[in-house]
Amino acid sequence: MDWQATFHWVYVLAMAIGALYFISLSRNPRGVPKYEYLVATFIPIWSGLAYLAMAMGQGKIEIAGQITHYARYIDWFVTTPLLLLSLSWTAMHHMTKDWTLIASLMGTQVIVIGSGLIADLSTTDETRFVWYLCGVVAFLVVLWGVWVPLRAKTRGQGMELSTFYTRLATYFTAFWISYPIAWLIGPPGLGWINQTAETFLFCVLPFFSKVGFSYLDLNGLRRLHRSKVDTAVTPVRSAY
């Protein structure tokens, strides 16, 4: 049995279900801007198509005896900046969007993915780890942006949003940190796990960091809006 193909097919199905779920949510947005549903839906569609290519034996190349799944990077070049965009929108939910900060984070994330791709395509260990470290440094800059300037913006928008953002950012960070670790222990890095185990990790991690994240993000924003509406319509008790 080809486990790698099986993992990819299951992932494609999971992405399709996720996209349909976000489309269904968008029919009743409950105060969440429609563009947030659009991005949440586009992410699993794009990612699912990239993994469809891998499920059918495409999107990979052998370099110096190593298999590089470049379809993953085609996925990540698009979806990871969009996930940062969604997180940024949540951090600035009740305020004017700081597009300079958002663009800086998205652009830095492109550097992270580009460095990872070049590392995967490198033919020597030395160059591979130089590019890997470049990606890690850029990734740390992204995490700084998530936890310092973005988090700071939530503090003037109410305790509910600030608390929700902190929880969401914690979830986001936990799964995103797992990517460079999975790469490091996989065949391109230290080789502690084989290609099948690496494929499994790179199906599980993207599912939770994409569909799982958007599920928490959208439903959290919907609850915040419902709480705000419920507070606004609470009847004032008569003095008589």
C-alpha cells in the first residue's frame, strides 16, 4: 500500500470538507466581514489542489538523491501569508487595518518559504542548513510580529478580543513552530524519520494550521459579535 499517496488523498478530502464548511458559514456571516470567509475558503481549496498533484504522483523532483515535494512550497507560498493576513485582521478587528505591518509580515513569510525551498533543493548539507537557518531567522521575525505589534493592537479593542487573539496566536504558534522541526528531523535535515513519516506530518500539520485555525478564527469572531449584540439588546429594567 502506498501510504504517502493515501495520506495525500485523505488530506485532499479534508481540505474539500473544510472549504465547504467555510462556504456554509459565509451564508450567515454574523457580523464577520465576507472577505474573511473568502480567504478562509480559498486557503483549503489552493492547498487541496497542491496536494492533489502529489496524490497523483506529481509536484516532486529528485535532487542529489533526495525527494523535494515542490508542490508543498507552491501551497505554502500562497496559504501561509494568507493565514497571517487572517490573523492580522483578527488582531485589528475593531480598528483601521495597518497594511504596512500586514504586508511586512506576509512578505517576511514569503522569505521563510523561499528559504525552505532553496534548502530542499540544495545538493550539499552545508548549503542546505545555511538556507534552513535563513528561513528560521525570518520565521522568528514573523513570530515577533505576531506576539509584539499585532498583540499590542488588540489591547485597545476590549478584553474579549485581546483574550481571544492571545489564544488564537498560541494555537497558531504551536503548529507553525512544528513545521521547521518536522523539516529538520525529516529526510532533508537530520533524517531521523523516513519519507512516509514526514509525509504524514506534512498532512497533519497543514490541516490543523489551515482548516483548524480558520475554524477557530471565524467561530471565535462570530461569538464575539454575538456577545456584543446580546449586550446591546439587553433590555433596561423599568423603574416602575
